Amino acid sequence: MLQSVELANFLSHSNTKIEFGKGVTVFVGPNGAGKSSMIDGITFALFGAHIRNSNKGLVRRGSNQAFAKVDFTAGDKEFVAIRKIDSKGTISAQLYEKNGDELTPLAAGERKQFGESMTRTIEQIIGLDFEKLKVASIVQQGELQSIIDADPKKFKELVNAVIGIDKLDLAYELMRKTIDSFRESIRNTLEYDDTSIGILQSRLEYTTKEIANYEPQKSRLESEKKTREDEFDKLQGKIEVESPKEIKIRELENRRTELVQYLKDAISSIKTEISEKTRKLSDCTECLSILSSKSDEQVELKTLETKLENSRKEIKEISEKIGKASGQEELAQKIRLVNGKCPVCDSKVDHLNPLFEEEHVRKELDDLKKKMDFLNTQELSIQEKKGVLEAKITQTIKAEQTLILHGVKDEHDLSQIRQEIATLRRNVEKIPDSISTSGSLLQLAIDVHSSSIINKISTLIEETKDFDAISFKNLRNNLEQKRRQLSLLDQELGAITQKLKSTIDERQKISGVLEELLMVHKYVSFLETIRNQIYNRDGPVATSLRSWALSAISQKASEYLSTFDVKIQRIALEDKSRDIGIACYSGNTTLELESLSGGEKVSVALALRLGMAHLMGSSNLNFIILDEPTTHLDQERRKSLVTVLSQAFEANLDAISQFVIITHDSEIFENSNIDAIYSFESTLEGTKVVPI
């Protein structure tokens, strides 16, 4: 039960406080005067919620902070709920239990993560949350009119809201999302969900047919491969037998080439050797001829050296005599007879000593010079002979060196060289001018090495005499062709094997997925059954719940009607496929709604709405607020509503302690026994509330 409501700077209220007692309280005033703001103040203080779109505008313009305070009782306890909001939207809240003048804090704020919530505490105290309170204790504008006008579809939606069927819609949708989420998780795991079972079954059937098609193809290809491999192995065996012969054929050709090249090299080498030995023979023959006069030349050279030495001594003596004679000639030219007298002693003499006679001295000097010339000429001759002889001796020395170099000592060695040259020439003459290895090779055996090569060639010819190069080439070509065929067959077999394996793997995967999806389908079907049976608003659970609720509402509404001064004693609600039927009874007579008077219709509507409120548990707060209940009602029905409300309160039904009526029709309460009427007026200072 409400004790008081206090609003400060809240919406249009600058400072409003209303005390509530038992009975009917009426808020009267024009639209916009702040009457409905009282509902917002009550729900904001209790739950921090209201019917407006947002918290913006809750703080009165020009103010920094607003608050709503509600004193209420629940059971035998009294509580105070205060909730504040500043211009920035910050909200604070406190809940107290009131014992006389003492306030005991019970909850503060909305720190739900720490388990602290004033709203949750209030919900536990009154047994209702904001949404349920709106249905149980607040009758919105037009609700009575929709019942009175018998709009069955809207009435059914109202009943669904009262009993919480609309919550089943949320559960129904949440269940759909749960099923969709489950299917999505299955798709993420298996790549499919239960909606793909038909597709996968078709795919499984298709893969089974594909496997049945691939397996005989694979068997046929494997059989063909085995046949081809056997043929290939046989050909390869023949080639392995003939391959060494092919190698020997190549070796034979190499040996023939080697022989020809060796013979060519041998001929060239022999010719070079013949040329060298011929030159050696010529050189050595000449050298032996030169050496035959070696001893005579040495004797002669010694004789010439002796003569040259004697000649040089004699030339030296003659040269001295010429020098002496030249001196005597000079002296003779100075000593001459003068008038038969000696120029020295001046004695008279017939002639001078021949040594001092100039003519005698000159003649002797000329003879000496002639002899000197002869001796010089003789020396030159000896020197020339000596030079020639020395050259011969030098040639002899070279000849000796040449013979030593060639290892020739005498004519016997030269004969040996002549024999070697003759043998070499005979060997060359054995080799034809045009060397051929196709015929007899014996004539080409000029030495041990050539004989060894010829023996090897003969052996190879014998070993390869039955080898046919063309047939062997055809064998190899045939083998290569079969190898290509086998390769293509392997590729084809590999492709079909891979297809078969991938198809088998796919079938196994599909089978496994299908097995799991069938379980998933069973589970989803179970969930769908639960969804449709329990959460579907037209399902059996909702229908049963609605049937029970309609029965309870009908019973309670009938009890309310019995206190009203009307002829209707009982109301029965019937659940239909799209709406709810309302049947009224007076005794055993069924009354159609269209036949009821205006007052009776208002009584039926109010009784039904009170029955709904009772079903929601309105007794926890023991008050009901009717917001503009007279909207769209004619004058007769408006006055009937006031009368019915007075009767309902006087009957003290279910201990509903308070009715709060919000209306702009003040005249309907004239001459009524309403406990409290408050007039709401909009002023510049805010809403002004005055008791009437």
C-alpha cells in the first residue's frame, strides 16, 4: 500500500508530496498538468524505470538534480525507496526499512556484479518486477474501453500479457535461436546440420553408385596393367640379354678406332724414327770420317805451333837487329870522311869501318827488313794453317760429342743403325696405304700392342656375331612404347583409384555425418516438440495455462460482480483460436454484451480487469492505478465507473486498500463518496497540487 509519494524537480514537479490513505484517491487536472508523472515517479523510485523512452528530461529544466521518494507498506512492514538522478544522468538509490522514525538501510545502488541491487530487493519484497507491476497494478488508458467494446483479439492480447503468455513468445523465439545456434555449431563441426539430411542421403546414394561404377573399372585396369607389365618384363628380359652385346658392339667400334689411330700414330712414329735414325746415321758416318784423321791433325798442329814459336823468336831477333842497324845508320850519317880524314880523330884514312859506312849499314838494314817481311808473311801463313787445323780439331771434338750422344763408337754401331732403319721400313711397308679393320687384321699386327688390340677385336667380333642392331633398336622402341602405355595406364588407374578412394572416404564421411545428424535430428525434433508444445502460445501448455487463467479470472471477476449492484452474477471467459469469448450470465440466462447497459458493461470490464490484477498478485502492494479510465467513455459510463469503484472499495474485495484514479473529468466525482481528490495544475513554478 502506498503511504506517500514525493517528487522534487522531477519532470514537471518542482516540489510535490501526496499522502495516501485507504480508499479511492483521484488526481484531476487537464492534460499536461503532471498527473501521469506521478506514475513515473512511483515506478522510478521503486525500479529505476518508467514508461518514457529514456532518462533524458526526467530532471526538471533549470535544475541539477531530481529525486522520487515513495513510502509504502508490504505485509506488516513499511519501507522508503529514494532514487536520485542528476543532469548528467547519474543515478543513486537507497532503500530503507522504517520503524517509527528510524530508517534501516536495506540496499543501495545497482552494483549487480557485486550482488547489490536495490531494484532486485524491492522485487523480492513486493513479489513483482516493473513489467508485472504495470499489468497488475496499472490499468493503462483504453484497457477498460477495449473490454467494454468487446474487441476479442485485443482482449486476448491483454489476457496473454496478464498471464505472461507474451513471455512464452520470448521463450519461443529464444528456443528458435537456441536451435539455430545448435544447428550452427553442428554446421561448424560437421559442415552440415539436420536440414541437410535429405541432401546427404541423396549424396550417399550417389557415392554408392559411383563406387559400384569405379570398382569394376579399377579391376579391369589392374588386370590390363598386369598383362602389360608381363609383356614389358619379357621385352626387358630380352633387352637385358642383348644389352651387353650392344655395349660390346660399341666397344668393338672403339677398339677398331683405337687400332686405326694406333696404326696411324705408329706409322707416323716409325717414319719419324726412320727420319731420326737416317739423320743419326748420316751424322755419325761423317763424324767417324772426321775422327779418322784426328791424330795427324794433332801432330801437325804441334809442328805448326813449334814453327810459329820459332818464327816469332827470329822476328824478335831481326827486330832487335833492325833497331841496332837503325842506330848505326844514324851514326853513319854523322861519321863521314872529310877530305880523306877521320871526322873523329882527323887522321887521314882510306875508308871507314864498314860498321860506320852508311851504305853498308843501309844495305844491312834493308836485308834485315826483307827478312822481317818474310818472317811476318811466314807467321801469317803458319797462323792460317793453325786456324784451319784448330777448326778441324774443333769439328773433331764436336764429332766425338755427337757420337757419344748417339752412342756410336765405330762402324759396327753404324751397321746396327742401318739394320734398324731397314727393319722399320719393312714394318711400314706391311701397313696398307688405306687402313681397314673389316678384313683380316693379322697384317696390321706391327707390334705387341697392336696384336693385343687385334686379339680383343677378334674376341668381340666372335661374341657379337649374332647381334642385330636393327632388331635390338626395334626391341627398345617397342619397350619404350610399352613403357608409355604403362605410364598412361598407371595414370588412368591412379586417377580411378584416387576417385574411388575419395568417393569411399566421402561415403564414409557422409555415413558418419548422417549417423550423427540423425541423432541431431532426433534431438532437434525433441527441442522443436518442446518449443511447439511448451513455448508456442497456441501450444498445449500455453492453451492449458490460458484455460486455467481464464477460469481463475472468470471466477474472481464473478466474485467482484456479485458486490456490484448489477443483474449479472457470473462471467465466463472462453479461449478460442484467435480471440477470447466473454459470456455473461444472470442466473441460467446468457446475456449478450451488446444487450448490456452502459453501467453493466463498465462493471463487467472493471470486474475482469480486477480479476486480472488479482491473478498477477496485486495484493502485494494492495493498490491499483487507473490511468484515464474514462477515456472514450460516454457520460453514463463515466458515472457508472465511479459508482462501481465506490462499491468495489466498500466491498473490501481481496483487501485492495487503494484505488488511484487519474482523470481530467472532475465533474463525474460530484456527489460521490471519494476519499481524496487532488487537483493538478500546470504553473510557471511547476505542477501545483491542491486537495479538493
